[in-house]
Amino acid sequence: MKGLLLALTVLSLSPGEWQTPPAAPQDGSIAGTVVSAETGRPIGGARLRLIPFDDRALVRSEVVDAQGHYEFRALLPGRYQLSASADRHITLQYGQRDPADASRP
């Protein structure tokens, strides 16, 4: 997998805002293309799972389009684990090129 982008928003609060903190912005996104590690060609129809490290109950799933493109929108700032699976392919997490490789958050 390549082309992953995680946009983060940083909040700053003045002392007067500490009593009623604003809702966390949900304007982050992760987008990219799922490609074959062997050929570099897009893998349409691959299934993605996005799991936040902070709240593993908030799993999101998506199926990529025919060109392998995907986008997860309205994400809270944080670290996420992204994995892809497709028929006749080995399931890998972001950062892996081989099942024995370590993934990266």
C-alpha cells in the first residue's frame, strides 16, 4: 500500500476555555490507493479496516473502487492501524511489504 496521508488538527485552549472544552474536530482524512506489492497495479474491490489506537471500538471499514482508491473522512486526530485484504492476496497492514514485516502506525 502506498499514498497514505493522515491529516491532523491541533487544538489550543486559552485558560477561559478549560471549563467547557470544544468538541474535537473531525476533519482529518486518510486516502490512498491499494496496489499489488508484486506488480504495483491497483487492486479494485480490496477491503480496508481502519482502527484507531485510542478507541479500538471505533473500527471503520471500506471497499476501494475499481482503481484501488479509498478515502476515510471525518477522522479525529490520532494514530490509526490500516489493513487491506483482497481475494487471492495476503492481508497486510500499512507499512508491510511482506507478512513477516512489522506494520507502522
